[in-house]
Amino acid sequence: MMNSVNWLSRETLFPAVSQILDKVDTLLDIGCGIKPQNLVVPKVHICCEPYSEYVENLQQNVNALTDRSFLILQATWAEAVRVFPPKSVDTIYLADVIEHLDKEEGAQLLRETEKIARRQIAIFTPYGFMPQCHPDGVDAWGMNGGDWQEHKSGWLPEDFGPGWDFYACKDFHPNDHSGRPFEKPYGAFWAVRNMGTESDRLNAEGEALFQSGNKGNACDAFINAIREDSDNPNPYINMGVLAWEYGSAEMGLRFIKAALDIEPSNQDAALNSVLMLQALGQGEAALEMTRFYSQQFSDNAQFRQLLQEMEQG
């Protein structure tokens, strides 16, 4: 089922999206034209632009920017996605790009970006088909890139698969590329997808299996998630709970301690460690740990309540 669309005004659309875009180390900006995106400032900003005149202007524009390192590649989107291995960049950014491709070609681009991005994909495009062409070959910047600026497809949120979030404005484009008012403004939207790691996917699969009562396959999924990423604390927590469900709080506690070694501030792991100590009859250790976590996580009501119950009991 498609996620709902968050409708925003022209003034609030970009600021709202900037708040949900991750701060990342590497960003691949495909089809950026003459200016790189500025909603996210990564450490390394890779700009892919196929048209040579745009590349020359792009290089001049980024030379003055010192807040990040730039790598400029003259490449089509198809060449770009062949160059980058799976999960090789944090975020892929496509602003005003997919509407310049045929629908089938744009859908293929989306599929390829999902293979490359580790963290997020951010796409900005008109809401539905918005006509744009340059019969004289001159674009809005006065360059000879008119053919590159023709709109060939229109996109709506339902054209995207599951896992995307949408932020839209109904009247974002009141004028065409020449500044002439449209008879009726065209909308625009952002589609943002958060990419979980393979370990996260396996962990989520295990949680679904556990909830359905299939504990054996859930265990396999959690173990595979740990093998995929031994620094992900969540499958350790789930293995700890699963071991406890099978009657071994001692083994469960070992998994929980492993999760806390990875992420000492993980409150789920901390809470389960206290509960498992209680189950093992180690009341004094559980009380001491609860006092510690009640101070460390002072806004967590569960620890305060648990501490109150322990001290009263």
C-alpha cells in the first residue's frame, strides 16, 4: 500500500524535506545541470551531468564552494549507475531529472538507484506531466541545452513502489520555464526513500516471523542479520528475547550484553538486561543496574517505574 502524501505550501516544501534528509558523507547528484543541490552538504559531493556545456558551468560554480569536496563526472544516468558498485554512496539525489526520461527509462533509473544507495534516495519532480520544450534549442539559462530540458514523462506518487515517503505542493510551478504564467499552476513533489541495510531487512523479516509464531525461522533470520552486520545491535536484542522465550535467560542475557557493547545507549537492550537479571534471580544486580539506567535515561518512565517497584518490593 502506498504511503500517504504530505501536502505542503510552496514556502514550506523544501524546508520540510531538508529536515528529513540525512546528513551523509557521500552524495551522488545525478543530472544536476549547472548547480549542485544544497539541501544536503555531504563531505564528498559527486555530480553527474551528461551535457558538456553544463559541465563547464558546473565546474566554475563549484570552484567557489569550500564546504565540501566535489567530484564532477560527465556521464549519463545509465553510465553513472554502471560506474558505482552496490551500496557505494550514502544518498542519491535526482532533482528535476526523471521527467526528462521516458517512463520506462525513468523506472529503470529508480530500480538502479535502489541498488547503489546505502541511506536515502531523494527525488524531486513535477506532480503529473508538466509540458516543457525548447523548439529553438536554447534553454532557460541561455545555453544550447534545450533538447536536454524537454519533459518526456509525468510522475505521481502511485508510480513509486512501497517504501517511499511523499511531500507535495499543489501549486509549486505557477509559471513555465520562460516565466509565462500557466493557465493553472502545476504541482511538484518529493519522493524520499530510506534504505535499510541488508542486516536491517533480515532483522525486520525475523521480527515479522516472530510475531507470526514462526520462532525457528525468526531465529535463522536474526542470526543471518548478525552475520551480515555484526555491529547492528537490534538482531542481538531480538536473539536475546528469543532465547528468553525458549527458557534460557542466561543465554538471552549474553546476547543483550553484546548489543550493549555495540550501543551502550540502547534503551531496549538496557531494559531487557534488567528484566533478564531479575529472571535469573540476580535481584541486587538488577536493582543496581536499574538505578544506573534511571539516571542515564532520566526521561524513560519505564525505568523510573521499575525502580520504584524494586525499591518498594
